[in-house]
Amino acid sequence: MNDAYITFKNNELAKSKDLAEALKISESDFIKTQKWFDLLLLRHKEANSNREEQLETEKELEFKFYELTSSEIERKSYKYILSKLLNYNNEFNGAFLRSLYIARLGALLRDNLIPKFVNDKMIVYSPEDFFHTTVYLRENYFVSPNSNFLEDILKAEHVRGILKQATVKVRFSILKNILHIIHQKTFHHDIICFKKILKLVSSDDVALIDYLKQFKVLNDQGCYKIIHDTLNLPIAENAWEDFERKVQLINFFDTGRGANPTASWNKKFAELSGTIGNSSLLKAASIVLENENCKNYEFDYGAVWGDDTAKRFLKSAQWIKDMLS
């Protein structure tokens, strides 16, 4: 294997040992599982662009995977396997290992094995198990927008209602790890996963709310700068009511699409006008409009990408200002 594959293999193995110990996976299951993932990594390294060869590799790996999970290991080890599937799939969608995307391995993981394991409610996680899983997943060479990495982590939680069973402390620790993955992304095409996290916050999560108010992303992208400003805008005296209203604003600002306000946008504006008040709406819109220069994001190497989320926020803010000024 070349240096990148060796680096990934060694680092991933060290993390896997920690995760297996935390999840109380037997040494036998650890070894058998690692054997399959070693083969997966080898096949990824060896793969070329020949579709027939990729299909053969896909079938081979799928057959060996079902052999592993049908009779060779305990069912409680499935939660460990799911964690590794998510990690490898995210890595295969980046360019750390190689620039060529291996389509059939992507289909095997993202479209086949991962959805089955994510949606299988018989794969049970305690909140502490899921915390250890997010520790394993939190550090990445690259967070791919094409791997469904964050989406699958959040869906695995949602399907099982893990956070509903967690203490405030464990819920905070889990969501901090997931937020760290968001923090790492090189570009944020949307804020869908961040909004899902906002929905998971309860009135008991005082420390988490404070953490969200300070949250920033590594690339300092405009949409998250606007979110930071919005979350730190004083609206209500009661801390929980204040947070709830600002979450409503973030969701509303993100609906600014098209040349003119839609009927649904106008309806939501009327609702917020009644609950939040025109003064707070105008104040929030003014804060957003101070970030007019955030419509585009420039990478270090000179490329410029449009920040569509920031554009939606700015559009909504301008409509609010036009209506209330």
C-alpha cells in the first residue's frame, strides 16, 4: 500500500481498537471484522475504472460481508461495524487515498450496507455507546458532502431515539462531537444537518445552548457567521424562549428563494410577526444584512463558490426590511 493507505489503515486501526474496547466487542469479532475491512481497503487500492472488474469486487465483498454478519460474529458487534462503514465510506468519497472514485464500492457502502444497518432498529445503541461512536467518527481527513456521512450519523440516532434516553451531559457530549464534524467541512452547501441538531436541543440543555452560541466553522463561511450573529442577538429575557425564537428565525431565513416572497414565506412571516414581533424581526434582519459580503466564499487556492445558504438568509432579511421599514 502507498503511504496514504498505510497512514489511514494505521490511524483507523488505533481508533477501532479504542471503539471496540468501549463497545465491549470481543477480540474474536474485532479480528474477523478487521479482516473484512482490510480486504475492502485493499480492493479500493487495487480498483481501476473497469466497470466489470468493479462489479466483481462488489459481489465478492458483499458475499464476504454477509458471511461475516450472518454467522461469524455476535449481533451486538453490528453497531461497531456500522461505525466503521460510515468512516470508510466518508474516506472513499474524499481524495486522501486516491483521486479516482470507485463507483461500485460507493454503491456497496452508501446504497446497500449502510442504509440497511442505519435503519435496523435491532442494532441497539445505549447513549454511551453512541457517544463512543461519535468519538471514533469526529476526526477526519475530509468530510465529504457526497458520502451522507453526517446525514447517516443523525439518522442512526433518529431511528433509535438515542438522545431521548441520554442524560443532559451525554447528549451534550454526543452533539459536540457531531458539531465538530460540521466544523471540519471545507465547504457548507447547506445547513440541513445543523438545523437537525437545533431540533434536538431541549430546555435542559443549558451548556449546549451556550456552546451553539459560540459555535464557528473552520472555514469561517458566511452562512455560519450569520447564524452565529443571529444566535447571539438578544430577543427574549427567558433563555429557552430566546433560543427557540432564534431557531425559528434561522429556519425562516433559510427559506428565502426566488425573486419574490412565496405564499408560504408570507404566511410564516405573519406568524413570526405575531410571536416574535416586528421590532425583533427587523433587528434580526438588520444583523443579517450586515453580512452582504458573505454571498461568496473564496478558497485559499483562488476558486470562488457561491454560498447559497447565505444568499437565502440575505434575501429573506431584505424582504423583511422592505416590509417593515
